Amino acid sequence: MIVESVVKWVADGDPALRWQVERDVLGASEATWGPIRALVETEGFGARLLSLQDEDGRWSGGTFFPAGFGAEQFQREGQPWTATTWALTQLRELGLDPDSERARDTVRLVGQHARWDHDGQPYWSGEIEECINGRTVADGAYFGVDVEPLVARLVGESQPDGGWNCERCNGSVRSSFATTINVLEGLLEFERATGGTAGSRRARRLGEQYLLERRLFRRASTGELADPQFLQLTYPNRWHYDVLRALDHFRAAGRLDGTGPDPRLGEALGILRSKRTGPAAGRWSGSHEGRRCSISTAAPARRRARSRCGRCVSCAGSTTPAEDATSGHDRLSGSGRASGSRRPGPVRSRPGCPPGRSAGPRPGPPFGSGRSERRRAARR
């Protein structure tokens, strides 16, 4: 009954949603969902996001930040989500056909013109942050870029506990949920596209064990909830972690590996089900604060499309609470400067980084350097 009502609800929805429902919910063949996915380039959310692309292939004139976005704006608005890296990830999640001419042109132009804010590195070579590089691997592998050198770096940067942490170069020896899921998604996409390497396959399984040992949201030391935000379901995730994002990864990994769900996913699945029915039904946290690309339609809020896991894919909206209310989003509390967001600002040293990776002036401290993120990592 629930599946039937959901399918009916999205039947007239965005192609980015419809093709994933056909594949993941209804089990349709590619002959059925493939033509629907092809519409992502020309209709709906995907087409509108592509329409915002600059002539040189970037978005908003920047890579991690929009062009001209400075420290004062960051203090007022928080992390913006309109630049190239966030647009590419969104297009991958929406399902832009990687073999389309538009996708191939985008990959080529981004490689030619996009440079990382950290130290001007070419886009597809990555920068120094594991979470950023994990998403770059996912996007690159999906769109047919050779990202094996970047994968090899990530494999060599895993922590002793099996996961990853963007604070490794600042001395952390414990992993972070958020960094780990970003890297895991990249390794899985790389494995799906190429078969992976022995090292990448092993690293993925170790990283997955890191999350499973913690039941996706608990501290290893005490079993307590590691962070209440892990139970707040949002879309787009950007770099953030929540249990739905982790469950979606394990669903995809199980499909690739040909394995069933691990019993340690049970508690997180129970939490997800509780948000579907009962007192917690419909309690979605919306999207993360900050400047966003306006790609939503004028459809009523109840028709806002959700992805295969029920996430809202209407990532648009202004930063004013009143306008967010009309788009069906519940605003997150706080200033929007969530831990883990890179802040434009003065250069900061990176003790412990490999030679050549901490050099040069940079517009801001590393992604993942918020104090609360370090505290969370220390408690794992």
C-alpha cells in the first residue's frame, strides 16, 4: 500500500525522481528507466541546474565557493552551495546521463577551467581534504574521469580505525562519520565504474565496518548517540552525514556486492521507519542553510519530489524563513555555519601533511576544520 501510494504520488513528478523509482522501487529494466533518465538533461531539476552553468563550464564562477565570496559573507550567510563542486554532485545524484554530450562537455570544461580554492589544484586531481576528494572521486568516476590516482591517495589516508577524517593532517587519528561516508561513496562509485583496485575494495569494506560497528550513529566507546543531527534527515546532504545517507550507501553497496543487509543496520532502519509512520511521520529537516541554486518548480509543497530514499530533491529556495516555508522546507536552527564547512579567511598551517600538500597561500582553513567537528571526531 505504501509503495503504491508513493509511486502514484511521483508519477507526474520530475524525471530525476521517476527514473530512480522505476529502477530502485519497481525493479524495472533499463529499457524502462533509461529513457526517463535521459530527460534529466532537458527537463526539470537537471535542466534548470544545467541552465545555471557558466560558459567556461563552472557554476557561479568558482569551485568550492562562488566567485568573490568572502569571509564577511560567510559570517552572514554560512556555507554557500552554488559553486561547481556542489553542482556536479547534484547532477550525479539527479542522474544526468554521463554519456550525454552535455555531460562530456561539462567534464572537459571543468577540467580545463576549475581550480581548487585551497591552492589552485586542477579540479580532477583533487585537493587535500579527504571529504572533498571523496566527492570528487564519486563525481569523476560517474562521469568517466580517470580518478585512480586520487583513489590511491584516499586509500593511503585511511585511519587506523578504518574510516577517514579531514582533520588527519592536523593530527587526528580517529575517523569522522561525515568524512567516512563521503569517501565511501566515492570508492563505491569508482568500483561500480571500473571494478576498483584491490586496495580500494579493501578500504571500502574497512570503512563500512567503521560505520557498522557504530550502528551508523553511535559512539564506539559508550554506545551513546554520537550526534543528534545524524537522525535529522536532509537533502541535499552536501558533506553532511545522517543515517539515511548511510543506509542508502549500504543499499547500493549490497546491490554491487550481491549481499543482503547487515543485521547491524537494523536499528537505523527502525529509526527511518519511525519517521515514515507514527508520531514522527513526515519529520524531515529539509536542506542545509546557505545560498542555493534555484532549481525547484512552482508545484505545491506536497508535490516536492523526493529521491529513491524519500529525500527532498527540491534544493532551491532563498535564505529567508518565510520563503522556505512556501517551498516545504523546515529550516535548520543555528547560524548555518555547521562544523565542517570551509571558511574563507587567513591561511592556516597543516602540520603532519605530506610534503607539498600544505604549501602556498589559501583562501581559508580546510573543510572539516570546525571546532565541533574536531570534538566529535575525538569522541569516536
